[in-house]
Amino acid sequence: MGAAAFWRAAWEASVADNPRWEDAEADEAFWSDYAPNYDERSPLAACATDLIADLRSLVPADGTLLEIGSGTGAFTRLLAPSLSAITCVEPSPAMRQAFDAAWDHPMRVESIPTDWLAAPDGLRADVVLCANALYRTVDIAAALTKMTQAARKSVALVQSVGRPYTSPLKIVENGYAWERERADALSDVLQALGSNYERRDYQVRRPDGESHVTLLTWPGIAGP
């Protein structure tokens, strides 16, 4: 089974346990309750200082950012001071409302209220960022390819590793369970796509204990 096929099969298997992954209304009901306190409950951006430093190093002076699944804007706010323009793709109204409530930078952010694969073609930025926002994506190869096409310089993909922050992908075939951490599965897909990616792994001390997170970066496509 190929890397993208494994992702799809694991996603389909997971829907039985978490049906909101394929139900936009159920997903929004969840975020309507969670979004107002998201930054306190999931303070990854605030705690991952080494990760944030590496993300900042990817952004050229006065560069532009396209963020996929920007959520409440925890990563966006930390990167904003070095940027000249920001576009965010975020399907959840509750998350967009929390983003606006917390936004403390004079720059105006362009917001596109849709899923990434439904976003308009032709979006371009120096850096494309996606942090823990691919859990509802079935066609992962198409999503990663579209990110590459949107980036002039680089794509940065942040993925938490390990429970309780994220669950691994899992399928059962012929009585045998196949399990893969999402960061590893994403690496597998990038390798299958022939992407010249780099991987960095971090330990992050959150208020409730140690956690792990992976940063995957790869080149975009230069041009206008």
C-alpha cells in the first residue's frame, strides 16, 4: 500500500471513531465550544520557542505568508512582525471569530473561509504554513502538492506527535494492525511525491507536560 493510500485508508477507518472528521457541521459544533479557549487548552505555539525561531528563519524580510488552517492565529501572531502580507485559509467560523478577537497587529489579514483543497487556485505567498490542520484531509497528496504550488520559497508543515495531542493513523488488514504517527505518514507521502523535504523534531514543554512536535519543510516553486 502506498503512502497516500495508507493515509486515506486510515482516515476512512478513523471516521467510525470520530465521525466529525467527515461532517462539517459536527466539526463546527466542536470548534464552537473549543475555540474561545483554544490557546489556553492547546498552547503549542506559545511553548515551542525553538520551533517558532526556525519558522521565523524561513520568512524573508517583509515576506508574505499563506497559512492553512490558521485557527485562532497563535502561530500567525508570532510571525506577523516580520511579514508584509498574510492570507489565512480557515473553514471554521468559530475559529475565525477567535482569530479576530485575539488579533493585535495593525496588518490586515485576508481570510478565505473554506477548506484548503476548496480554496481558489493561484494563491501564492513566500511561505506556506500549516500546523496540525490536516486531520479532515482525505487526499493528502493533492493537499501537499497544492501547498508546494502556492509557495514561492518554502512550505512549513507542523505536526504534533503522540497522544494526547494527536492520535496515530491506524488500519487493520487481514487481522493485523498497522499504525503510523501522522508526522511519519506525512514524511512518507512527501517522499513518495519526490519532495526534497527536511524534518526537524522538537521536545516542547507544555503546562501539562512534555510533548513532541515535528516540522517538515520543503521548497516551493519560485516565480510571481
